[in-house]
Amino acid sequence: MSLQNHEVVFVERGVVEVQGCEMPSAGKGELLIRAVISLLSPGTERAFLLGLANTSARYPAGSGYSHVGEVVEVGEGVEGWAVGDRVASRARHRMYASMPAETCNHIPEGLADEKAAFFRLGSIAMQAVRKARIELGEPVAVLGSGLIGLLAMQLARLNGGLPVVIVDKDTRRLAFAAALGADAALPADEGVKGAAEEACGGEGPAVVFEATGHPEAVPTAFDLARFGGRVVLLGSTRGETEAVNFYRDVHKKGLTVLGAHESARPSHDSAPGWWTHKRDEETALRLLAGGRLAVEPLTTHSFAWREAASAYEMLARWEPGMLGTLLRWQD
């Protein structure tokens, strides 16, 4: 019996289907992977599904980049991989995918597939934390307690941030942050600047991560940062930020503003603060396997692959209680 392949497709703006697609093979230097679990990236995938600002808004389009599966075929010239190996890759939401072996990652023994699926989002948060160059004892604030913000919060704590506070409008998400070890979980209201300064010892955070992607949050990040601080733009901003007085908000305060889009990495050789995709992904998997990066509490939803459209319908509505969402490809 011939194998059948399926993939998640954004057919048009706001419309998702699971469609049959061509069955790939492992070409030279490639692995053919059978999916077990894939993880939705809520902010990015929702933005592309709905054609928000700073996306291509072209349809049809594939989606996803956090894929966990099993090697079913090893291509010519590939070393270090065998059929049956568990693999984490940047493949889209597909049942079968062929990927360059050099971009794939072995999953550590004992790490559950459901946890391993967070390796890409962990890597995205990690590259921003690296670029911030947090020193031991520096106070840190994270704006936004979605998946990326909660992962960045944990990584900032691992990197020596003290205290690490998180800010959000939604009380449910703040509860997640508190459960995961945030030193303070603050509501995003008119008193947030004073609350953040108090939590950070009176001077305000030395590093602020903007992880919401909302244009109006950028001025808040500038406002919260102390004199001489760093503001790291981790969330992909969906729209234009207005009402920023760069003399008052940035220049006079001596702020350093760091763009931390996850594509802004070296292609081959890692350097201090600037690691490659591969190195960050491997590190994320090791942190997950070692229990230093907690994601099990963040897994709020799980769907069989045939129900992917329902998952995206919920995502499009932007349910605050929807964080880690898995697609199960063996159901």
C-alpha cells in the first residue's frame, strides 16, 4: 500500500485546510521524516494566517517550523543518522517531510516528543537573551507572557537576571508566569512603571524584552528601561509604532535598542552572543531534557492532525488561555 502525505495549508486569509500533498523522498544530504508531533507558533502563524502587517499575506501557503518525528529514510552522503532515530527539525506541519540533515537535531534520550517540540520556540527566545548580554544580578522585565515571553523569562533567569519580572494584560497568563518562577507578575496598567521599579529595587529594569508584537508596547518598553538600559525587540511587531519621541525616550536615556528577529543569526560559525540556529536548537533540546526549561505547564491544547483547522480557528480568535498547541500526527 502506498503511503499518503498530508500538510496544513493556509488556503486563503483566515482559512485552513489539511490537504493531500506529494510524498517526498530523501535526496542527497537529506532525511525523510515521519511526523509524530508538531507545535504551533501562535504569534507568527496567526499573523500569517490573517495576513497581518509585516507578513507576506500570500496564499496558499504552508505553515509551521517546529516538527518532531522519526527518520524513515536516510539520503546519500548523510552520516550520523539511522532509520528510527528521533529527530527535531524545522519542517512545516506535514506528515512526511524531507529536510537537509545538517539542519536537523537528534532528540536526547528520555526527552518526550511533546516537550521536544518546543525546541524551536526555545531557540527563538534564546537568541534574544544571548543578544541582551544579561549580567548576573541585572534586573530584567519581559513584556508579554505568551509562549515566547514565558520562555524568554525562564532563560533570562537561567542567564542570571535577578529579579525577572513579567508584564501582561491577561491575569491567566500572569498566573502561568508566576507558576513558572517569575519574581513578579505585573498587570499592564497605568501603575506598571512604578510597580516594575519597585520590583527591580527602585531603579527599573536594566533589560526589557518586548515579546508581545504589539506596536503600542514598544514605547512602554522604552519607558520601563532604566537609564543606560537595553531594550530587546523580540516580538515581531505587527504594525507601526507611533508616539515615540526618540530624543526623550531613547537618546536622552542612553538606551541600547536591539533587534532580535530570529533570522538575525550567523549562518555557520557561532560567536559570543550570536549563535547559529543549529547551536541554539541543540542547546534548547539539552535544557528541555535536563529539566531546566519548563514547557509541560505551557501545553494547553492538543489536536489530532485532521482537526488542525479547529486549532487555527481558535488561534485566529486569539484566546488568551491558548498557549502551547500540539498537532498529533499519529492519531
